Amino acid sequence: MNESPCQLLDHLRQATRSEHHALDRHPRLNGLLRPGLDLDRYGDALLGLYPAQHYLEQVAGAAIDRLRLDYRLWRRTASLRDDMERLGLTPTEAVLPPMAQPRSHGELIGLLYVLEGSRLGARLLADRVRACLGADTPLSFFADAGGADIWPAFRRFVQVECVQLHGKEDEKEAAASMAQQAFAKFSQSLNVSRPVTTLAIL
């Protein structure tokens, strides 16, 4: 596999286009950008994201350790949990269908593509939620996502791994398959129905 990071990432982008499109338009997320956003809808979106975010970070962290790779995963679950708790919500551990564990460098790249890529639009979401709900709204999950800093580090990691995976064409498809599974995990998480209690910012 001799792609540059841009070519590999372009392949992942193309391979997950439909999954990404569906996730962006999921009612629980799309509502963050629509008129009429209130604390209930915002809290509901966070509740929907939590199970997948928590699960995928655990899977990615375990894979990094198992593969003995020099990559720092900046986890966001604690920020997400803090935002919810400040809204008076209790994070729930929804039972999600298990996914295949990343066993190769290509599979890990596919998983990280989704986790790290989710940071890129976080600032836009933070600005939108703040404009609708006020500056005191708990926003650390979105506002402190660090997409501008962490995405370039991920791209450099991909560049190194592309050299290591030169000639292993199956790894490109393994990366795409894992990315599709990760997107599906977020969709599954958002599809779990949860009641939203009365919210009060603490």
C-alpha cells in the first residue's frame, strides 16, 4: 500500500461517504444545527453519542497497546460525561452489538479515521450550540475537541504507517471496512431510545 496520507484518507472518505452522510443527518445530531435547538435536544444528542464514543475509544486504546504503536489517543469520553452531568443527565452504558477488534495497522487507521475525524466539525457545533443556548452551556466535548491540532498528528501517523504497509493492498480495504463499522457504531448508539430528564445546568 503506497498511498500518501491524502490518497488513503481520500479512499476512506469515499468508502464511508454513505455512512457519513447518514450520520450527519441523523435526527439526534442534525437537530444541533437546526432552528429551535433547546437544552433537551442538546442533552439528547450527547446521550446518543456517549455509548459509541466510550466503546470506540476503549477499542482503539486496546488496539494501540496490542499493536505496540506510538500513537497518543486523546480521549473525549470524560469531557462528554462531564457535559452531561452538568446538564443533570446520567450517562448510560447502552448494550451495543460488538464489532471486530482491530488486529492490523490498517484496521486501526480506519477506526481512528472516524474517531479523530469527528473532531473536525466539533468547533462549528460548539459555536452553534453556544449561539443558541448561551455561553454557560457545557460544551467541553465539542469546544475542546482539538481537531485543528490532533488531525495533523493523525495524518503524520498515517504517513508513517503507509510506508510500513507498502505493498499490502488488503490493508486499504481493511481500513475502509473498520471505518464503516465505526460509523455504524455511532448510528446504532444514536438509535437507542432514551428518556431525557429535565435539564438544569450545574
